[in-house]
Amino acid sequence: MKKEVLLKTCYSLLRNTTPLESDCGKICGGKCCKGDNKTGMLLFPGEENLIDSNMKIIENENGDKLAVCDGKCDRNKRPLACRIYPLFPVIKYSEGIEYIETEFDRRADCPLLKGEYKITRRFDNAVKRVGKYLLLNSETAEYYRKLSDEILEYIELEKVLKNL
């Protein structure tokens, strides 16, 4: 599947669902919608051509492209990272079988990570489906696997630090 078609399909899976039944941006003042030259939302391969043209695109020290927003954008042209935030569909393995499970994205500071809020089942399921689609293109799959591994490393580090 072509990556642009795949990304648009992922966008449509998330079109009518959000992490909470209410506007979670009111909890933190829309913190995730504000960035600077060091922060932003990671873009999947080919996504820079699909997002709001008012977003600034920068490259981080790892060579990843980031979309930086000033807090206002066309919600229909948000990057995939914005749409799935604060969850991420990580790839896990059990007895040699690959499966997708959602985890909070520990790379960011979101109040929803603290566990005081209940993510809707509909949003959680949509994020899992997005993970399955990201595997349908070799370029997005490679990038997705890298990000998934990174989040799993954060989770393992949390466990180690918790046991110190």
C-alpha cells in the first residue's frame, strides 16, 4: 500500500474519536499542541506532504522530521502522532507471535499518563488498528518498528528505575 494512502486511511480511522469523552486539552492548556525548535510531533515517512501547511517542519538530531505547531491547526490535517497521542501502538511478541498493544507514549509529558483519567475504549481500539495499517508499507513499517522499540525501551527503563 502506498504510504500516503496508508496514512490517510489511518487518519480516517481516528477521525471521530479522541482520548477522553471531553476535551483533554483543557486539562493541560493544550500543551501537546505547542512546540518549539526542539519539540514537536514526529512525522511518518511521506507525512510532511499531508499535514497543515502552517506547521513548521524541522529535523531533529536523529534525522527525524518533526511538525511544530503554535497551538492552532486544521484538525483534519494534523500529523498521525497528534491523532494517536498520548497513546502509541507498540509491537509486542508472545511465543513468536507479533501483536499490537497500546501504551502511553512515555516520551512526552501528558497529564493523562498519571492514570487519573480513563482513555476511551473506542480511541484505544482505533490506535491499535492504526498500528496494523502502519505495517502494510515497508517504509512506514520500518519507521514504526523503530518508534515502537524506543517506547518499549522507555517502559523497561521505568521498571528498572521503579525497582531501585
